[in-house]
Amino acid sequence: MHQKTFGSLLLAITVSLCFVGSNTPLRADEPVQLIFDTDLGNDVDDALAMGVIHSLQSRGECELLAVTITKDHELAAPFADVINTFYGRGEIPIGVCRSDVTNGEGRFNGLAAIKDDGKDRFPHDLRSGKDAPEAVEVLRRTLADADDDSVVIAQVGFSTNLANLLDSPADDISPLTGLELVKQKVQRLSVMAGAFTQIMNNKGQPYDHKEYNVIKDIPAAQKLAEQWPTPILWSGYEIGIALRYPHESIEQDFGYVEHHPLAEAYIAYNPPPHDRPTWDLTCVLQLVRPTRDYFGLTSVGKVTVADDGLTTFEENADGRDQYFTLNDEQIARTLEALQLLSSEPPHPVH
């Protein structure tokens, strides 16, 4: 190699290393501003979805503005704080609802109360949901502080909090009603709710599935479907079923710390060798990485929630709603992305 060529190469490498090591972001666009609304504790996919969010934030792709919870148990908010703290973001606001819906502890929220030798196994500050603010207050404050048309919301539990937000009046947080705040601040919403194909029962027979997140608060789901003013992307029950998190990852990919809240939650919920569907992770991935072809989206239309909780979709060129689709190629690529992001260590590892 000529000396001049070598010198130019060395200069290019040096400049590149300085750039990577600086505080200059490697992404030209701004991180996606995300609110995560979850029934954390009813299933472990909520916890894995939070891991995906934090990994994407560490990569500069999103910013978790707030976590709001629709599971009404005092340890749900502390376990959310456990996860946020594990990833070095224990300051993220957490809001709760007091609806008396799914008011049991669940199989893994108790991890927030476990102590080893008198110390929290998983450090965190929020000790009880009783000490957390109302979810609607957190939602209103977060939206009021945000730029116009800048926020995306992943709702992966019941529609309780977002329905209550729509009903909220102007207050000392904002002169806007909840509906007006959503119109002004929210770019789009993705919900893990409903089913848009028939599901096979354990006898291999297709049936119309009334999905859990809808039937636990049907009036709220109906209000959301009827009144939400921004585009909604629906991830139906069939999507998570097709994307089952590989239990081998739980057994092999989280051992960089002695106690990992996601792995221990997964094991407490349903131990390996169980491959849990990734329902809630899908909403997060599509909102933060919408151009990666992880999922297909239907044409626009209108989703309706019946009084018995059944969801239906009717195509309409003037509609607001789309729902997710999947092909075999997308399944393989999307599962790999979800596995890698869920298990990515905090930065730095602690």
C-alpha cells in the first residue's frame, strides 16, 4: 500500500472512531416518543415488551416517556419500576388505574418484593401502586409536555386508561380536554387487542375469538374504537400466536447478570420449555421501526367492538384503522429481532 493511501485510510479510521466515541447521535432522525400502556403482570409478554423498548432506547431509536398500567394491583407499578431501573431509567413516570380489574398479584409482579439478604433482589424506588399517581394524570402531563404530533402510544392491556383519558376534562395540567390533547399530540396508537382471523381451538376447529384485552373492559374498548381520533394499528391475537418467543433464549441469553427481571418473570409465569406468544412486543416493534417490513398492514378501514367483545374490521377508504398481517418470511425475521432486542444487555451492563 502506498504511504499516501495508508495515511488517508488511517485518517479516515481516526475520524470515524472519534465520531463514534463522541456525543453526536449516529441517527439523523429523532427518537420515537413512546408511551407504554400495559396490564403488566397478567402475562409475561408485557415484561418482554419493556425489554424491547429499553433496548431500542439504548440504540437511540425511541424514548420511553411514561408507563401507565391497567392491572389494578399494588405490585404492578413497582415491577414496572424494577424493569425501568434495571435498564438505568428508574426516573420514568409510572401511572396506575384504580379499576378493580384483574386485581390479583399475578405470577411475577411479586418479584418486586423479593429480598436477598435483606436487600431488594431488583433495586427500585416505587414500593406500591398506592404511591403512584393516576394514569390519566401521567398521560395528560406527558402529552401536555410533548411537541405536537410527536407521541406514539402502545396499548397492550385493557383500554381503561386511554378511554379515561378521552373523557378527561381540562385541568391545571392543560387547558385541553383529553380528546383535544390526543388530537394535538398523538401521531398514532398501536393496540394489542382483538382478533381479525378465526383462531383454531385445541381440537383444530376455527372459532371467533373474543380477545382478553377487549373482554376485560368492553365499554372502554368500544369507546376507544368509536372515539379515538388518530390512526390505530391493531395487532390481533393471531399475530402473537404466530410469533412464539423461543424458550432457548430465556435459558441462554440472559445470563450476563445473576438475576434478570425479564428471565425470572418468564420462568415465574410459565417455565421453559414453553414458547410464549409475543403479542405485546409486536406493537412496540412496529411503532419504533415502521419501515422494516416486520409486519404487513391491511388497507384502512373501521374496527368495531361488539357488546360481547368480538372485534370486526370493515375496509373503508376513509377509515382510521389497519391491522397487522404476517407471512412466513416476516415471521422468521421478526422473531429474530424480538429475541435479540429482548435479551440485549443494558448499556452499560451492571
